[in-house]
Amino acid sequence: MYVLLSVHIYAFFSVIARVLKRRLGVFFGLVWIAIGMSIVYNLVFNHFWSMIIKPGSPRDLEENEQLRKEVKNRESRKAARVKVDGKIAGSHDLNESEDDRFEGLQKDVKRLMKYRTKTMGNLRGFWNLKCQHCNELKPARTHHCSISEACVFQMSHYCLFTNNCVGLENQRYFLLFILYSFIGSTYMLISIICIWKHHIYVLNQALMNFLVCFDSLLSFCLLFYNIWCWFLAGSGLTTVEFMGRNTGYKSNHYDFAFTRVRDNLFKVFGTKSFFAMLSPSLRYNPFNGIEWSF
């Protein structure tokens, strides 16, 4: 991937950028270059973290709880101040205000937030379902990945381009990676069209023709792939859950998705702001993965 990205950057600054001054003017040429640099930054940022960050699994959660003494910390942690049925959950003060982070979310999202203090130890008290492959506790919405050989919270699929499984903790990085990949390939196509039939294009015709063919095919594929992945994110389902629900394979009788797209995206990105969703960040996921089991 980074080899192809380097070819695009080389072609842009060695060929396209030399013509932008004449075609767009100095000011708009610099603006167009700045847009391209921001696309590259977001693409590399999200691809890097989608590779590095684990998707989240019961094993990882239990290890984190032991290493950081999360059991003790969560038991002493204050409950989230979310307003349910006109009052703060667990509070008798009607005038108490809820956290700004949770304002505007529906009741079912806020009710689920109450279980973010639960631990794997709490789950073992009543949950008996175990994975047939790794013989470990398997919470709700957990699927076993045969490639990484571990159970993954809300597993979508295993991505070859990130060499990582896409799950609860890194889904937002993957979504932004494929989004900015589509925007970047479209951006490059537009840039090449701007210098179409220019003598610099003719001098570098082999490279430009390759990029036109490659980016056209990539944009076409990524358009439909983005629609599919963002549709699943907005509907609150993973690929495994969607296929299971529509094929009857390993289906269940529980509907874990929220009713609003905004709430389902909050589960993935941890924010209600669409600007913050598209911006590079390392915010924590609002859920730890076992809430749905409760």
C-alpha cells in the first residue's frame, strides 16, 4: 500500500503540482495541495492505527483488568451521569445535569452505558457460553476469528490490507481508512484530469495512464465497499451478524442494534459530532465489549 501511495505522491509533486499554478492560480493551487496533504495524513493515520490497535477480545479485556487492576478501579468509578425517564440514573436529584458526552442519545444507549463498569469477573457469575475453538468465555456479539485464533468483540472481517481483524476497538479506524482511500483516489483522478493533454502529461504518459486506470478501478470498487461498510456501521450490525440474520446461519433472537443511525455511529466512534468522527483522534471506545451480555 505504501509503495502505491509513494508513487501517487511522486507523480503529484513531480508532474501535477507543476501545472496547478497555471491552471488554478497560486492561491487555489496551494489550497488544492493542502487538501491533498490532509487526505494523505488522514489515510496514513487511520491505516496505521487500524493495524496497530487490536480489535478487542475477552482475553485482552481480562488481561487489561489484571494488569491495570481494572476490577478495583471500575468498582470505585462513579457511574455515568445519564438521564433516563427524566432523572439521572441512580440519583434522586431531579435538577442534576447529565454529562455533555451523553446528551442527545436515546434511552437504550444510555441504559447500556450503565454496564461499562462491569468486568469479566462479573460476567463469569452468570454467563456460561464458551467458544468451541478456544474454550474460553464467549460474551454476546463475539465471534471467533480463525486467522488470529481468538474471539473478537463485534468482529466484522479480517482485513488483508491492515493484517488485522476489524472489531469493536479498531472499526472506526478501518472505516476512515477506506473512506479516505476513496477520497484520495478520486482526488488524484480529478488532479490528473486538470492537466489532461498538457505537454507535461504527454512527457509522463506511461505513469499518468497507469494512475488513471488504477485510480479509476480503485474508486469504483471503494465506492461500493464504503457504501456497504458504512451501511453496516449505521445499522449497528457487523458483517457476521448481517449475514447470520439474513441467511439463518448462527442467528439469534436478540436485536443488539440501536434504532437511530446516530446512536450506532456513537458506538463505533465514541462521539456524536460528525466532524469529530471524520477527524483523526485516539479517543477511547464508549463500550468495553461485554455490555450486551448483561
